[in-house]
Amino acid sequence: AQSVTQPDIHITVSEGASLELRCNYSYGATPYLFWYVQSPGQGLQLLLKYFSGDTLVQGIKGFEAEFKRSQSSFNLRKPSVHWSDAAEYFCAVGPLLSGGYNKLIFGAGTRLAVHP
Amino acid sequence: DGGITQSPKYLFRKEGQNVTLSCEQNLNHDAMYWYRQDPGQGLRLIYYSQIVNDFQKGDIAEGYSVSREKKESFPLTVTSAQKNPTAFYLCASTSRDIQYFGAGTRLSVL
């Protein structure tokens, strides 16, 4: 069965420190992979996506992620965290359907806290 | 500005009552989705719709109903059969395999 695992429920880092959020997936075909960010009480905002090609993808707000097929992973990284990065981060995999629409499977999320 | 508008932001349901959450998009997207979010569980798919007058059950459709009479609108009704409706509900629509989300509706039980 398809699934997404985010092993870390909570992570705390100091402002200016580097960040890596882990994501592992189980998927039968070549996946489409996404990272979304959610501020408290808000919807989800797309940070970056991987469909094909270069396995290192750049996103908004200085984030990047690397697709490693051999490890079934799509970890999110940022070299220097800002206090405004405190939020919940979701990894997602898809599509499961064809026809221009998709049915994403989301991980349970990682809540990031940033210490000043 | 194009986007997805969910209303109301907060909603309270009395026992035995049906309530309807609104989702409107002006992005001209064909596909729309409803998710339920509970703490520590990520997002779970309730219903999705690819075109007008067509919709499919997701993973947790019991106790919910939807309609898609217009391309722009995809309202979700939480019926009295949903015994644990307290959650954050998110609507999304799709363009080129990317899902875009509204700001959500938080539903609580009185």
C-alpha cells in the first residue's frame, strides 16, 4: 500500500542553524513528491515539488529537497532557519489517479519550533 | 486575486444538526477536494470531484456529503451521522498535478 512516513513529529532548532526534515514513502511507480508548509490555523502552501529530472529541487523560502529513489526518501533541507519558518511541514506523494487530477497521500507532519 | 475561499472560518455544530462548509475557487480548476485534518494524523481525503456533477468518495466519506453543481463550488455537508466532526477541514483544487489549498474551516461541536 502507498504510504508516507515522516519520522519526526516535533523538531526544535536554533535560529540560523541548518534543518533537515525527513520523508520516506512507499509507492509502486515513479512518484510525484511534494512538500507543503502550514502555519497555525491556515491552509497548506506548496514549498516545492518533484516530478522528474534533477533530483535536487529548489523551492520557495530558501528550501530544497533531494529525491533519492534508492532510499525512497525526499528530505527537505534549509541551510539557515529563520524564526518565521516555525510551522508544520507535510510531505505528500501522488498521483494515484490519471486524467489531470490526483489523490495525494500525506504524511502526519513534522512540527518545527525555532529558538531565538 | 485568484484563489480558494473557504467559509466560515469557524463553525459550531449542535448535536443532530447538519452543517455545510463552503468552498469556492476562481482558478478555473476542474478538480476539487475536501480533506479532514486531525492533530498528528495529517490530511485524510473525504471526497473529490473531477468535473461538474461528478464526485467520488475518498478514504473517510462516511457521515459526509458533497455536491458539484458548478465548477467553482464544492460544498461539504457534515451530517448528523458523523459522530466525531470536530476537526479542521481543508478544501483544495488542482492544476497540473499541484493541489492548492484554502485557508480552512474549523468545526467544533457545541
